[in-house]
Amino acid sequence: MIDIYYEIRNLVDYAVRKGLIEEEDRIYATNAVLEVLGEDSYIKCEKESVDEPVEDILGRIRTWAVENNKVENDANEFLDLLDTRIMGVFIARPSVFRKEFNRHYKQSPKKATEFYYDFAKNANYIRQQRVAKDIRWTYDTPYGPLDMTINLSKPEKDPRAIALASRGVVEGQEKYPKCLLCKENEGYAGRIDHPARQNHRIVPLALNNEEWYMQYSPYVYYNEHCIVFKGSHDPMKITRETIQRLLDFVALFPHYMIGSNADLPIVGGSILTHDHFQGGNYDFAMGKAKEYDEITVQGSGIEMVKLHWPMSVIRLKSDSIEKLVEASGKIIRQWKDYSDENVKVRSHTGEEEHNTITPIVRFRDGQYEVDHILRNNRKDEDHPSGIFHSHEKYHHIKRENIGLIECLGLAVLPSRLRNEMSDLKEKLIVHDLEGIYADETLNKHGDFAKRILEENQSIDSTNALDILYQEIGKVFMNVLENCGVFKKDEDGEKAFQKCFEVMYECIKA
């Protein structure tokens, strides 16, 4: 039997302990939680509260809400709307929060982001217990170790919630907020098809003299995974101005890296309708990749190198933001029209453009770095999903767009793989290849499993899952190589060098 009054007391104690509210706010906060829960009385509990994760407290309140018909049903969507509304009780208004952020920033940018990240976790905007469920491992490659994750923190949609999602929707009416990235999400109560954000706060930034905002991702894929988005709902577009904004951000937060997804379908991210970046306090594998063919661009003071990486990357380095913006703008314009039919790189098909870049920016060893990951989204009969995209034989593991996080060497793999790999393991242990091909869910992994059995005759219950995860790592490495416009063979390296020299002359001009 859940004592809801004790749980409310426990939650208010948590909020005081984490600095979300002051002790003198206790009665006010208690009454506000009662209002959210539809209760009009309160019995003070003498039992001492327990210092425990907020998700444990909220979990019991969620159970009580279901048992007492405070929500429509026990679908995760309804319960998330409820517990976010509850946490909103303890969250300072944006003006107060931003003053506190700025107070920390005066001490140092790092102090400010540490405060902000802790706030996002304490407010349960980042649901840490869900994030902790993600499966993580590394895979060693000739390019360095890749970070692998099966993402389990983003809950799957409940069919009951999906059925109700269109309730009250007027045809032709513009959605509010327009998307998950819009500034209007701050404090929004949410609905079945849109998450509640009462515990969400954003930080205004001036990038390229424009209105931008920073927030953290609720599904953090790496340490301090932040999202930086434009104040207006404008589509993604990679231009010289993109580089200016990225460098302006790193100048504000030099301990963070930041990058942008590309702006074209197939090679772009999942949201192309709202210009945004992703960054954070994390050293990605690509950032540690070996540099080669370093050259200083005559008269500019810019160092230019290639990276030993599955994808084709040109890195520029300088202590001058202005020079890097100018040089990067030239590379973007040059690459937009660059073709090399010998390696299937074609810039346009009629009016349709195919070339773009995924830019990554960081500050390291006293210099700014801009990585230009060359992208092309052209398709042909052999590769209808994209010539420089995950090839069909790897779609059983990863068929989604390869965005900037994957480009950097962190695989974000679909949650379905957890159960599929668990079931596949059981059949591999008994060498039941026929059963794998006959299974409606597992048959897409058939050729993958066949190769594993051929190469691992001693596979058993003690090593099968490790072998599977290492093989998934190999697939991800191959996917990144698929996405590289210049391949890691003799012809590819020659073509890359030719492109590199063209870019050098372009910058020098």
C-alpha cells in the first residue's frame, strides 16, 4: 500500500536537498503537488524520508496514480505527462534560472554547464535510470576504438496512446510547438503525441549575432550531450554562417565540442526542419583519429590535414576564428560543386544537389579546429538507399541516417537489437541456423549469423553475446566506410588527395 502523503513529503525533501526549492517553499510546494494529483487534503507523515533517486519516488507516485484512477491508463505517455507536471512544481521560472546560470558562468563556462547539467538531471528532465539502461561497449578498429550503444532510454510508443494521439486535433491547424526543438517547448504541458516540458529550461545565446538557445538532450548519448537550436523555426542549411555559429559557441564554451548534422536527406539528421547543432563535453573517437598529410596554407596561417578515419574528413586548424570561417566557407562552396565520376562522386543530378558537409568544431591546444566531413547523398540502382549510406546488407543492424554522432564514432543503434540479439544468441549456441532463417524476426540476421558460425566454431553460452556485440561493432565500422565518399583503398586515397589539393588551392586563392 503506497502512502501518497509520505511520497509527497519524500519528494519535497528531495527538492530541498537538491536546491530546486528553499526550505521556506515547503508548504507551497506540497500544496502544488497535491493540486497536480487532485488531492485536497494532506496528512503529515512523521516517518523520515529517504535519500534516494527521484525516479524511485516518482515511480511509486506513478503507481499510486494508476491505482487511484488519476491517469487515463498506465501507458508510459500518460505517466510521463503526470510526473513531469509534478516536477514542474519545483522548477524556477526561466528568468530566475538564467540569472543563476549567468552567475555560474561568471566563475567559468565549465561551472555554468556543470550547474546546468546537474539541474537537468535533478529536475528529472534527463531521466537517469532510463539512460542507464542503454547497452554500451567498445569495438577496436584500425581507426581506433568505436563507441557502441543500443539506445533503450527513449521509451517505445504505447498503442493505446497512439490511438488517442489525434484526439482533439483540428485538420490544417498548425502544431504548437512546431517541433521538439522550438523554444516554445519551455514549460509546455505536453500532450499524448508531444512530451511535457514543465521541468525544461533553455539558455539564450548570441551566435553570429542571431538568437539561439542551448538545452540538454533528455536522451543523453554521451556526457553533457547538449542541443543548440535557432530561435526561429528555420530549416537546416550548411553555409559559411554555420561555421561562424559553431565557432562562436566554442568561444563561449571552449570545453565543449559542437557540430551540425548535414542539411540533405539521407546524410542529414532526423530533424531537418529546424536548424540545430549537437555538442557536449566528450572526446569522440574521430577527435582522436590520426592526422596525416599536414600542410600550412600559404599566406593564411591555417593548418590543413586529412584524418585516418572511415569517412572522408578535412581538418582546418588556426587560432583565428575569422580565418577559419573564411576558409571553411570556401571549402563548403567548392565541395557543393565538386565531382569525381571515377569514384561516383557527382555534385548534382539536374537541379538536385548531392554534396554537403557535416561540420565539427572544437578548441584544443590553443587552436580552433573545424572538421569537414564530406557527404554525398546520391543514389543509384545498386544502392537505392544511398551510394554513400549504410548498404543494404547492413540494414539488419543499422539502416537509419548516419548523423554527426555516428560520424564521430558513436553508434546509436535501435532498441530492437537488445531482444533480437538475445534471441539470436540462443540459436547460435545450438548452431540452429535453420531456425534463424525460419524465424520472422530473426531471418534478417540470417547471413550475419551464418558468417558468425563459420568464423566461431567454439561459440557457446559463455561467449556468444560478446561475439555478437563485437560483430555488430564490425558492421558499424563497415557502415562508416560505406558513408566515406573516398574509400580507404588506392583509388580512393588518390581521389581524396586530388580533392584535398583542390581545397588547398581554393583556400589559398
